[in-house]
Amino acid sequence: MSQAQIIHQVQQVFNKLSQNHSQPMSKETIIRFLDQQSNKMYDRVLFEQLYTRMQKTGDGQVTINDFISILMEALQSLKNKISILEQQVAQKQLKVDDDQLHLQQLQTIEEYNSHKICQGSKIRITIIDAKIQFPGNTRVAIILGSNDTKYSTRPANRQNAVWNEKFEFNIITGQEEIYIVILDEELIEKQEIGGQAKLNLKDFYDQKPHDISLELKDKYGVVLYSTINLRVQWIHSQTKYFKESIKENQQVIDDLSQDINEYKSDILQLFYPFDEKHQNQTNERYIVTEQSTIQQVHDFQFYDTSQAQLWVKLALAFTLVYFILILIASLFKTQFVDVKYLFNNSQHLYYYMNNNKLLSLLHFKIITTMIVVTIIFDVVWFVIFTNPWTTNSVLFFQLEHSFQMYEVIISYIILGIKVILICIYVNLYLMCPDKRANIYDAQYEIIFGQRSVENDNQDAYSFRNTNHHLQQSFSKNF
């Protein structure tokens, strides 16, 4: 289906809402209409990403034409990403096929010596560049050696020492060491070197390319003369190398294929309301007109909302008490307001009062874990600071000990508040019958009232990790 045909089909669907596609409409009107056309809740994450890119009037209204334009822009962005990933998959697949061909040839002819090193094993070293730190005015060069084999780079300007030269050494026992030294023309005349180092083959046994920075020091290993950048790879078993390469590239292919499927799923969800299969279906939950955009959600509940609302308010009350006690506990500290305490409590308040994306129950687990960690910290603190009490070594008439007693008592109260908060969070989590289900916007609005959502990332589409499972595909025609 061409882009013009897709736009025409989307426009036909929106004609049910309004024939005038240039008329400003509220965000709620459009999203409730999409809910009605989908026979389920249109993905709020995707909608918010579209909405933040639209041109809005002073009261936040948008036009259908602008929505369609942004929708097509998102479609093109996702299709471009899919195309790039498919090209990467094709390249990796060619690499896998080539490695499999080499592996088949080597499995019958590759031989190993008594050190379990394959015949013809080599270590490949690429000298990239260097930062010269010893004094001098003449050009510099790198000397590499192992046993009776020696190589030298061409001389290079010491202010811009760049080579990008490749060298190979035969490896027989796997115990060989590669010596690397740097010198300039003046040092050659004096028969001295500007720094030295060596490579240990054990560091490169995984057969993968290693980009390293090697420090060349004096013969005592104290004074740093130079730092060189090089790439090293040692192949001691070609069959093993190709097997690992095939395995790694196949994993990359699987990951890329999963990304492609996720992007395709995003396209399905974006255009789900405009699939002809859903356009004639009705659902009493979603009643949308241009005059009324109130969603009927009396039968759309995950659990008893009145009970959930009570527990949420209770958690908020204890969080406020927790916040006040933290301030009281900080009165006699050298830093009056401890930043980490302020941040911890502020994020709790922000979560309750400003959270606009109650998309899953994961946040319950995260906050509960954070509080558990602070409780562990408190327990250690209590063991240290309450020890003088248990040993009767505290002189309560002294001012500093009175402050200590004050801090400990307040901290025990705070610890109790934390335990209560954990219990509330666990109870809220257990109240949801399906722990993997989303807490959708309607559920959020039942508990907290109407929400206002603004997406911070307005520069890119990132349609990922949504939980809708689509049964039919509008995008099969694309």
C-alpha cells in the first residue's frame, strides 16, 4: 500500500469523528476516538510521543491533519529503522555463511602441535600511534621483536607519531613474549632506547581483537617515556575462532531480528485503529463524540479502586510524615538538610503527586527495594550508635549525648515508618491480580483524577516495550 493510500484510509476513519480535519480538537477527544476505533485502549506511550511533536494551540488542542502528518512521519521513521536493521542482518548473515564455509574446510585439515597450538598460529599487531613523552628533536620509530624475529616501523614525526602499520609473529609454544621498544635517531647513536614494554600472550587467548594503550617505561619500569596505541589479535585455533565468530554473529542477528519485530509491532499498534477489520466494531466502554469525551470505564477495573485509593492516600500520608521526621532528625547534624534524604523523600512525593506514567507495577518493586536498602543501612547505623546505651556508658547529662539519644529515637521512628511504607507497597502490588498487566490511564484517573502528560524526549521516536498483543495486522499491506 502506498503512502497516499495509507493517508486516504486514515482520513476516512477520522471522517467519523469530524469532516473538518483542520478544526482544533482536544487531546482527549482524539485519544478517546482512537480507543473507540481500536476496541481497546490505544497505546498511551505511543500517543504521547506523537502528541508532543504536534503543533498545539494555546489550550493544547491539535488538528487531525497535524496528527496524520506526525503519524506518517513516525511510520517513515520506523520503516527506515527496519530497513537499516535488515541491512545489518544481511551483512551479518553473509559473515556467518563465510565463516561456516571456512570452518568446514578447516575441520578436516587443521593440525595442532604438542602445545595444542594450531600449525601456522600467528599474533597480529597493528601499531596505530604514540604519544612521545621523552625529550628529543629527531624522528621516532617502534621496534618489535620475539625470539629471532624483529620488525621496525618507519620513522615518524615525534609531534605526530602515527603509523598504522601491521606486523605478524609466528607462535609455536604459546609462551612467547613480544618486546616493544621506542627510540629516536639520537638514541640510536647512543645505543639507548626511549622506553620498553612486552606483551603477554595469555592476555589475548580469547582470540578477539584487543585495542590497548601500552606504556613504555625505562628499564627499571619507573619513568614513563611513551604511550602507544595498538591492536593485538592472536589466533591459536582457527576452528575455535570461526565457531565463536559464528556464535557471536548469530546472536547479533537474533538481537537485530528482535528489534525489527519490535519496530513492526510498533507500526501495528500505531495503525491499529485504522485497520478496516476494526472500523465496524463497537465497544460500550468507549463512547466518543465531539461534544463529549468522557470515557465509560465502570467495567474496566483491575481491582477494587476504592480500596486502592485508600491505600494510596495512606501511603502518601506516611510518606509526608517520613519527610517531616527526616527534617527533624537533621536539626542537630553538621549538615542541616542531608541531600540524600531530601532526594529520597522528594522522589516519593514526586512519584505520588506528579507521576504520569503508571504503566506497570515495576515501580512498586523499585521503590520497595530502595527502602529495604536504606533499612539495612539504618540497622548498621543503630548497631554502632546504640552500643553505648547497652553498655551503660552513656552520660545523659552531657549535651552531646542528649543529642545522640534524640537522633537515635527519631531514627527508630523513621525506621518504623519505612517498614509501614514497605507493607503498603507490597499490599498495593498484591492487590493487582495480574502482575504483568499494565495499569492503564483509566485506572490511573480513577485513583488520582485527570492527568497531564508531557514527554521529555521530543527529538526521536522510541516506540518500544509496549505490552499490547495484536491479533491482526493492518501493516501487512505496507
